Amino acid sequence: MCTIARWKTRLKEDSGAVLVLAALSMTALMGFVALATDVGVLFRSRRNAQIAADAAVGTAGHSFIESAGSSNRSDLSFLISSWSMRQ
């Protein structure tokens, strides 16, 4: 009977509760920091891919205009400038 009374008193004490709560809170906080970092890297890579695609389209358009005949250059320049105004 003495051991049961000892366990009851030990279970009622709150001496280690702060340590457990701090450890769980730090684990959750580190998880959220990792998630935020991963999402930031994802958005940065998507932005870099879009910048590369825009540069490739601009270069291809410029190359197409330069390779076109002189009679078609003004028409192509007008089409590209009107398209770029819509963007």
C-alpha cells in the first residue's frame, strides 16, 4: 500500500511539466520554421524559372525579328509591342 501512495504523490507533482512543454513547443516551432523555409525556396525557384522563360521568349522574339525581311520587320515590331502592352 505504501508504493501506491508514493506513486499518487509523484503523479500529482508538476516539477517536470515545464521541461516537457518546452521540448514539445520547440519541436513544433522548428517544424514551422522548416515549412516556411521550404515554401520560400519553392517560390524563389518558381520565380527564377519564370525569369528564365521570359528571357528566352525575349531573345527568341528578337532573333525572329532580326532574321525577318525588312518589309516584315515593322509588322512584327508592331505585333510584339502591342502584345507586350497587354502583359
